Amino acid sequence: MTNVIHDAALQRLYDDFAAANLKPLWTEIGNLMPEFPEPEAQPCHWAWADLLPLARRAGDLVPVGRGGERRAIALANPGLAGRPFATPTLWAAIQYLGIGEVAPAHRHSQGAFRFVVQGDGVWTVVNGDPVRMRAGDLLLTPSMFWHGHHHAGDRAMAWLDGLDIPLVQKLDAAFFQYGDDGTEDRSTPDRSRSERLWAHPGRRPLSALGDSPNSPLLAYRWAETDASLAAQLELEDEGEPGVFEPGHAAIRFTNPTTGGDALPTLRTEMHRLRPGASTSTRRTAGSAVWQVFRGSGTAQVDGRRFRLAEGDLITVPSWAPLRFDAETQLDLFTFNDHRIFEVLSLDRQEITEAARR
């Protein structure tokens, strides 16, 4: 009888909690404080051979202009209940622009970049500075920078867009403004003003001494990225400790005013594996998106194995073990949220199997 009275009183207590919009910790602690991260996002693979034809079809049927703003097709992780997010903090999309088309200028709180797998002929105009987009280039659009795109080439072009849309949405920090109906500048210079001022490693202009959380360099060109990766592997051949792991060169895109990440919420890197090389099996608190720039191989993510070809994308959820195995030389671009985890002192990493070659 005592137990019945106790159970009834406890149920009334829980009912009163609910009526007062309260939740007791002791019934929720397993969900709120798991032993290790239990992400909703899933390891997932998108083949470029599937994405590009779909983007072309959208180019035939969907105009670019005010309202939709961009012909961008977002990766929707199947673990995120239909939301257009690659991971809970990262947004990735394929944007497609046809010959002569113009994507109108706008700006927003979300930080963004473009990474080009193939093609030429598009200029992104960032705060009035026309920046040419070519294969292998990383182009930045920092938070609240005006930006539009115009196509002056002779072939349609597609590229990867990366943004921190889910993070900014969770923080209720989103602002958006329309700009001109076109872009601020339709010119097509080979070298942007930001590059003319900032693309000189180790040489900082005295005219611009202030530190900015966003890199003032808007374009990181493939030629320099390629040379940096090649030099690391050459030093390895000479017996020097120049590589990240055996047979694995890597660089991070940084802000020349601070030495930190090029964007404050999105870390961007480029990796190169020799033919036959494998990375460590590594898991990290925080999620990532990877795209193959050149080459072929496989990725193993939390027990799932994906074959990789040029342009393919994968998502890596938080704390999911990740390893790459290269068949040919494998060049990989990645962006992630790890910088945010570092700032919040929530970063953690574990190597479960060492690299081999």
C-alpha cells in the first residue's frame, strides 16, 4: 500500500513538473550527458558523378535571381530529419552557374567559402573585389561581406559552397540583406585586389596592421597549395620531418593577420596522400565534410567504407573513426567545425590506429 501511495505521489509530482514546464535531471541524464558523443548525423557519401548531372538539370529548369538567390543544392544528411544540413553545424552545397548568368549580391551573418573542383569562368565579387574562381582554388566570403557571382566563361560551372548556417541558426544569430540586383563589378581581372595586397607569405603590409577574425586574403590559389603539399613529400623523401604523417602531407588555410584559421567558424585544409598510403584512424570531437579534388581511394567512417572518385563528398560525424586509403595520389579538401570546439575547450582527439604506407 505504501508503494502505491508513493508511486501516485511521484506521478503527481512529475505531472506538476510538466505543467510548470520543468524536467527533472534524474530522468534525463542519460540523454543530456552521454558517455561519448552520440551524433544524429550519419556517415554519408555523395558521388560527383550523381551530383553534377542533377546540377545541370537544375540549370536548365531553375533560374538564378532574387528570391531563390542561388542555384545551390544542399547535402541533406539522412540522420538529420530532412534538414538541408551536412552535419548539425555545417552546410555544404553544389552551386551551379550557367554561361552569362549573374547571381545577385547579398550578405549574411553566416561565414562562407567556395572550393572549385573543376572549371573556370566565374568571378565572385566580394565587397566590390572581383575574385576569379579556378579549379583547386579556395575563395572566402566572410560574415557580412557583400558577394555576388558572374559567369564570363564559355562553359557552365559548378563548385562546393561551405557555410556555418546550422551553427548560426542554433545560436539565433542570423541576419541577411539584399544588395544590388547584379554584382557590384562585372570586370574579370586575373588577380583580385586582396591577392595583390595579401598574397605574399611572410610579408605583411604596414598599411593594414589591424587583426581581423576573417582573413583579408579572399583567394588561396591551387598553384601555391600544390607546391606546398609537394614540398612536404619531397622533404620526406630527403629524410626530413616535413609531413603530417608518413606519405601524408597537409596544410591549413590561415589568416595572414593572425596566423589562425582563415574563417573563425570554419576550418579549411588540404591533404595529399601518396599512392598506396593510409592515414591514421582518428576520431575527433566535431564534424567534418571532405571532398576529393583529385585521385581515387577509399574512406572508412565509423565502420562504413566508401569508394572515392574526383569530386565525391563524405560527411564525418563527431567522434566517428575516420581513415583514408589512397589508390592513386589522393588530394582531399576538408572543412570542419573543430576551431569552435577549441575555442570552447571542448576539443578532443584520439588515434586508434597509426598511419601506414
